[in-house]
Amino acid sequence: MPSSDSTNTILVTGANGQLASEIKRIATNYPSYRFMFTTREELPVENVEAIKVFFEKNKINYCINCAAYTAVDKAESEKQKAFLINADAVGELAAICNSHQTKLIHISTDYVYDGSFHIPLKEGAATLPVNVYGESKLKGEELALNKNPATLIIRTSWVYSSFGNNFVKTMLRLFKERIEINVINDQLGSPTYAADLAEVILEFIEKREQGNDFSGIVNYCNSESTTWYAFAEEIKALVNSNCIINPIPTSSYKTAAKRPLYSVLDTSKIKGWLQLEMPNWKESLEKCIGFLNDV
């Protein structure tokens, strides 16, 4: 817990998204901080003048940028919009944070990789996005670090939550609507429960308050890897569904945007930084399902 005399303000953008919603849910556990949650309607990150005015009116100590253009397939036909929100706006936000001595924590993605590797990806692994979304997120990383080297960028993968739209909630809906579904079985990655990531982000802030600052790029996801098919089967087992799940190759499921076939992240760096153990993805999934059942 932070010291009682701390009055640091934490701005969380993209307040309606999965991660920001999870941060909001645990914010009461950090009473020494003042949290400000802004939606896209209240504070669009691509509106540079609005961001400047907001920072001039409010003393922001930390900015957790959860705002993003996340429609992966739609980005293929809306490249300009994707780059505006995921790249240009991030660079401007980083510069504004730099001028106000605000610590920026920015969320990125495993989609910056091309999926050609077969061992867990370290932060320094070659980046070569296979879709516009990944390209825009990678450009955002570059602009942020260029304009504010103190930025902390967290790359994460296969994010889900009890909030928002995600794979877990889609599966739960389909299990109720259909007798049989098809799920891809040749893409390998690590699911990330947004609630776990939310805790880690606030742990970074706690560490900084204790005099330990971190910057640059770091990976975070739950431990162990899986396929979308095995992920779906685990969800099915937890809710005792009778829906039949058929494993299919990526080639049988056409999408506008290509996906990396392998995007398992190596998390040894963040483990060393924070001295933490990653929750296993199955344990975290069970927690999420349990939370949804209680709602």
C-alpha cells in the first residue's frame, strides 16, 4: 500500500475498455492515489489540444494509456484511423507527459511480431507486424520512446476480462447459442487476464514511489501457452457446456487481417524487475469465469 500522505494522481485513458475497467475495479484498494478515468468521448487521445488543456488543468503524476484502436480486421481498411490513435496520438501523449514530468505507462501488443519464431519472444526479438493493427502499435511504441524515453511500454497478448468484448465472453455466448462451433487450433499464444495486468501496472507505480523506476519495453502475460482451440475447451469445461468445438486451421478461417501463428511472450524480464510469479492462464481463467458467474 502507498503511504497515506501520497496524493499522486493517476490518469487512465480508454476508461470503457477491458484493462481500464479492471483498474477501476481495484482502484479502491489504493486509497492514497487519486484516479481519473476518461473515456474516448471525454478525452479522445488523438485530440492533441484537448490533451494539452487537460494536462494544464490537472496535475497528472501517472498516465496509464489504455486507449487504442483495437479492431484488428477493420484496421486493414481504416489504416489512417488506426495509425492516428495507435501511433500519432501516442507520440503526442508521450511528449506531453514528458513536458509535465508525468510517468507514461503505455499498453502494446504481441501483434508487433510476425509469428515466425518458435521460442518465447523476448523484448528484443525482431518485430515485423503482419497486419495494420500491429504496424500501428509498433509505430506507437517507437514514437513514445523517441519523444519520452522514460515511457514504460507493456506488451501483452490475448487479453480477456469480465468487461468488454473478448474471446472468453464470445465463447460463453456461442456456447449458449450454438450446438457446434469451429475454433482455430494452429495459433499459439498466452492468454492474459486483464485483472492480473491491472495489478502489475499498479505494482509498477508502487515500485516507482519506492524509488525504483522502470522504462522501455517489457512483456506481460499469464504463464504457459495454448491454442485458441484449447483455450475454448478450457472455457467449455469450466462452464460445463455441451457445445461441440471443432479444431480448424487458420487457413480455413478467412479474416481481413493476418494473425501471427506464434506469439508466446517471454516474461523473464518483468519477473526479474518485480520479483513476481505469473499466474497460470488456467487459474486466471477460472477466476474470471467465477467473477462473471457472481455478477
